[in-house]
Amino acid sequence: MRRYALVGTGSRAEMYVTALTTTYAETNCLVGLCDPNPTRMAWHNRHLQEAGLEPVPTYSAERFSEMICETQADAVVVTTVDARHHRYIAEAMRLGCDVITEKPLTTDEERIKFIFDAIEETGKSLRVTFNYRHAPAFAKVRELIQGGAIGRPLSVDFSWLLDTSHGADYFRRWHREKRYSGGLLVHKASHHFDLVNWWLDAYPEEAFAMGDLLFYGRENAEARGEHYSYTRYTGEPEAREDPFALHLDQDPDLQGLYLAAEGDDGYLRDRNVFGEPITIEDTMAVTARYRGGALLSYSLVAYSPWEGMRAAITGTGGRVELEVAESGNRTAKAGVAASQGPHKGVRLRLHPIFEDPHDLEVPLREGGHGGADPSLLKQLFSDNPPADPLSTAATHLDGAASALLGIAANRSITTGMPVRIDDLFPLKQD
């Protein structure tokens, strides 16, 4: 029986709590929850009890080490605010635990060094949960490139669109301050950069980026003639017809996890996306060169009418093109990411050089992130995990490589200059 403790009990923790207490409970045990907010921990325990399960011991943030020692945890799952990942990863390792962490690995190069020092010192393992590697569409691209379908990949054109439900949500919560999230080029784009790294089987070498806050925020709203008197949405009569509004009191989960917890720490989950402070960008473009010479052109916007991605990888033997739709319009519930469910549509097309192009079938799979989450959980917690011919299991090196591209892009936006990633943190690729 492998014993897990979990730190950070916001909404993302629910997937791991459920997996460890139900699907994989025969060989795994959740032995502790840790969070600065007691109401959020109580919410998870209440749900466990409603399902007929035993509550899990809870610990405040300053008792993290005590939790590991008292519960005799073998491993720790980290689902905290991104800028705090490094603290819990390193402390857990020094107390003898392996670690599973949500992406991104962390938010800057100093914190990456902090984590790598702990790994070198302890020899413990660290997994980064890049669930998109497990989605059938993205895995098929990896399979095609690995099998030589387009020869040696030389160019990647990748664009991701976040819609005005999911994209806006990053501007309601803690992610809107770069000191906590690293901005969308670290927090969100680490998913996308990891896919490119994985597809190319290479790490990035140099990046140049531009980015700005062009849609969200008070100044942009006022420039369009829009004025908002409220700093949050819940309980504000003037916000009832606001299409960007998230009303925490209208969703039992949001009410229990966040609205009821405000008295503990004052955190507001539903801040006005056209308010202040917002220190992240909503419009970004990145150019990167990879080890081996391949070039990446990447863009991310957070206010699109539909959500999804388009990618094209061109190599010495052809081109593969992928389009994935995660939502088709703005009717999605505010604050609910389209990625939480299966993909709405996928088109994968292969263009062999000097041959006719043809479409390839990609199955649509149920489950979060295009069917990826169930596969990821099985790989993490099953006592008999499936074979992994596509190397979907992401290591600390993979986590650092994707985060470093975002960190370098952030630095380039600030300086206006290209940034060599080895100048931030030299990373050896296995």
C-alpha cells in the first residue's frame, strides 16, 4: 500500500483525491491533506464522507513536515499555487518522499535550481503531470513523428486559443498576478511547450517573445468605453448581466471551495476581469530555436470566441497538421474550462512529401483534457501501469524544459532581446 499526502486543496486537487480514495484505493492510500485554508480541506473531507469514505487527516501549511512524518507518507502530490511548488517539492524529498507535481514545475529559474538541488541531494523522483501527452490526438502526432512519417521535423507552427470562459478565468483568480503564476507563458503554455518538446524529442535553446495585456484589465475596458464599479462578481447586482461574471453562489462546488472559505484567508475566486491588479499578458507570440535546429512559432490568446488549437509540423519528409476544438462558442459556463471534458472535434491530416495528403482517424475519448486525465491517473497510480512506448511519463527534466521556455519568453518580453535558455539554467537532456 503506497501512502500519499497532498498539499494544495483547490479545485485541481479533486482529481487526485478521488483517484486515490476510489479507483486506485486497493493499492494506494491518501493519508493527509495540507492547505493554509481549513475550509477547503473540510470540503474535500465532507465529499469523502458523503461517499461513505473515511475523512483524511488535515494539516495547516506550517505543519507540512509534521504531516509527512506523522502519516509516514511515501509520496506527496503538489497542487498548490505555482510559485510555491518548489518549497513543497524540496521539503518532501528531504523528508524521504517521491513527488508528483502539477504543471508548471515552477515559475522562475531560481526555483528550478532549488528543486534540482533537492533531487541531486536526495535521489528522489519527481513526476510532472503533463496530461495532454495522454490525449489521443496529441499522442498520435508523437507516434507519427517518432515513426518517421514526416522525416526530421524542422518547423513547428502552433497556436492555442482560450475562449472567453476558460481564458477569462485566469484573470479572475490568482493566476492574474505573475508573481504567483509566472503568467500564461509559464502556467498555461507549459502544457503546449511540453507537447512541442515531446513531439520533437528535443529541448528549446533560445527564445524571443512579445506579449501584452490588450483585452482584459481596467485600462483596456475603459478604452472601449466600458466601466465597471465592482471588483468581484458574486453578490453584485450590477454584475448579473455581465457575460464575464462568475457567481460563486450559483455553483455548489465553487461555493464550498471558495466562497465559504473567504473568511479564512480573504482569497477572492471571482475578481472582475476588467479590474486591478492584473500583471500578466493575454496576447503572446513566441519564436524559439531548438537543439538540433528546428524552429517554433507559437501564439496564445485568452479571449477567443472558441477554444482549441492548431499545429503544423513540417519536416524533411512531409507535414502533419492537427486541429482540435475544445469548445465551439461562448455558451460554456463561466469559470468552467472546455478542456475539462472530451474534445469536441479533431482533424489530423498527413501530407507526405511528393504524395497525396490524407486524413487520419483519431478516436474521441471520454474524460478531462480530451480523455487524457484517466490515462494519466492510471499511469501514476495503477499497480500495473500500461506500457509506455511513446514516453508519456514526464520527468523533472521535461518539466524544467517547458517552464524554461516560458521563463525565457517572459524575460524576452521584458528586455526586448532574445534569451538563451542555458544562460538561465543549463539543462542536460537524457
